[in-house]
Amino acid sequence: MIGLGEDGLDGLSPASRQVLDAAEVIMAPPRHLSLVPEGHQERIEWPVPYADGFAQLLDLRGRQVAVLASGDPFWFGAGSVIARNLAPGEWTARPGPSTFALAAASLAWPLEKTLTMGLHAAPLTRLRPHMAPGLRAIVLLRDGDAVLALADWLTAIGFGESKLNVMEALGGPRQRLRSSKSCDLEFDDIQHPVCVGLDVAGDGLTLPKASGKPDTIFETDGQITKRPVRALTLSALAPQRGEHLWDIGGGTGSIGIEWLMCHPSLTATTIEPRADRAERIRRNADALGQDRLEVVHGIAPAVLDGLDLPDVVFIGGGLSDELMGWLKDNLDAGTRLVANAVTLESEATLAQWHEQLGGDLLRIELAQSAPLGPRRGWKSAYPVVQWSVTL
């Protein structure tokens, strides 16, 4: 794998040139092939969609093949995907300067303090949890239309004053850098390859980094774990790097969504019995940049068979002896479980299982100030009983 920039062969190191010259086959997308003069090598265009090229690549086993990729293949590039399909001794990599490095150098931005994201094939909403005035981000985008869509999206969420530094064909003879406010983008003749240096400004809603995001960011029909209880629940779930969550009885999806916001290595599956709520969970997850959330429409435990087993389970609805029995019999030892109960019936179920399996019981009682005649008083919410246990 050779990282190739817009300057073509001129930008390659001597070591990379030697590898390329020794290759029998060059396999790359058309744009990369166009940057390399014709030579003795057989040339194969990498197909679209990208995944279709792996079978062709594997058919070339035993030959010297140079796969060309942009910049650093292992930074939002194809390197890791290609390497997964080959044995360790079958490949080497010669990375070039990444687009992020070239962009940071053009803008004089310290790269270690700049958010970097590859959104070629990912939704723009992946940016949503990070949006805050003063943020600087370098974002790789699919094409010029994606830049226009980014400007419209930023304006729609209240960050239209953000400055877009639009950089085309960085490092090559076609390089161009232009800047404009998102709310008043002054040009649309944007050529591929393109990235954007985003300098965020505006009065849009900034999402807090702590657990317990504002209830108002979620579309809901009223079935939502409220902010203070959600904060306590996320604390009890105690997400750790790489863990997978089952959120049973998703409601609006707030628990699963906040779980994913804790770290990009986390994964989650939400199980929701009502179709309209499952669709609402999908909308909430997509709008808040958590499109990685898997939403399963069905009733637990019937729909749990076949799902990837979790490290952590949250039961926010549908608690029953049948569900608890299934979880006890089918989940691995060491799986953490947190369940919230509001009704007397579900509270009694928790008490019975607490007696059987142990763990911790917590009673959460909250009250908010509310008008009381001409004065104010406390209005209590229904108490929540929370059970935490390691199976």
C-alpha cells in the first residue's frame, strides 16, 4: 500500500518509488491511476463500491501488487480494511503525508488540538456531539455537494457563523483554498478531492460532555428516562472502552444514545416493542450523530436470540421474571446489569431478583419546584428503584 498525494510521483519517497517501480500490478481508483504515468505494470481500476475490489485483490496473490491510496492509508483510509483481508506477511505500507497534515499546515492549526474526521461515507451528524464555538475540525468529505450540505446543516442547527476553509486537491498543482461563512457560502464550484477546515461559531445548542444530556435534544412521546435519572443510570452502567450494551425497552433511545456518546469504541443495541418508538429511536440516534446504534423492533426476550451478546444490559421497560430468567441463563458470567423500576409490580420483581442474585438497590426520589398558589412548593416525581448487579 502506497500513500499517494496530488503531486503524484514527485511526492513519493525514494523507498516508495522503488516499491512502485518493482510492482507487476498497480491497483487503484481512477483518480490515483491518473497521477501515475503509464509504465510496464498492469493497471487495474479499483471498482465502486470499494468492497467489490477485495475479491480482485485476493486473486492477485503471489504477484507484486502496489495498491495506491490517498496520503496515509491508515488514517480514515483503506489500509486497515485491506490488511484485514490479508495475512500479516502479505502486505507492507508506505504512507505519505495525510490530508489532515497538509490541511493543518495550510491553516497553521496545531493538529494535536484539532478534531479530525473522515465523513466520505458517514453522515454529517457525526459532528453533532462535538459542535461548540471555538472548535476547530478538519473534515474529509466526499465531494463538492457534501460541502454545500455541510454549510446548510451547520446553518440549520445554529452554527451558520462558522467559517468553512474549503481546500481542494491539497499538495498538488490544482490546490485551491477558499473561505466563507457557512450561512453565506460564496462559491459552489468545488472539486474533488476536498476537505474542510471548520472553525465553529454561532449560538447553536452545545451538548454537555457530562452524562445526563438535556431532555430537549430528544424527540419523545413522553416515554423517556429523565435527565437526572439518566445521569445516575449511565453512572451505574459504567461504560468501559469497547463494551457493548443492550438497552431493553428503549423508549426514546436516550440511554443507548448517551452510552455511545461516552466513547467511539462503544457499541449498543436498543430493543423496543413498539414500532413507532423504534422509528423515533432511529431518528434520535441519527440526528445526534449516533447512527451506529442498532435498533431492534420486538419484545424481549423473544428477539434476543442471535444478537451479539452484551457486556452490559440496561432494562428500562418490559421487566419480567421471564426476561430475567432468560438473561440469567444465557448471558456470560461477568455481564453487568442495571434495571430501573417505577411501578410497584416491577419494584417487587427487582426485590425478588435482588434477593436471589445480590447486587445493589438504590431508591431515587426527586422533586422539582412548582407553583403552589401564589408561592412555590416541591412537586415530587415517581420514585425510581434501580438495581445493579454483576451476573
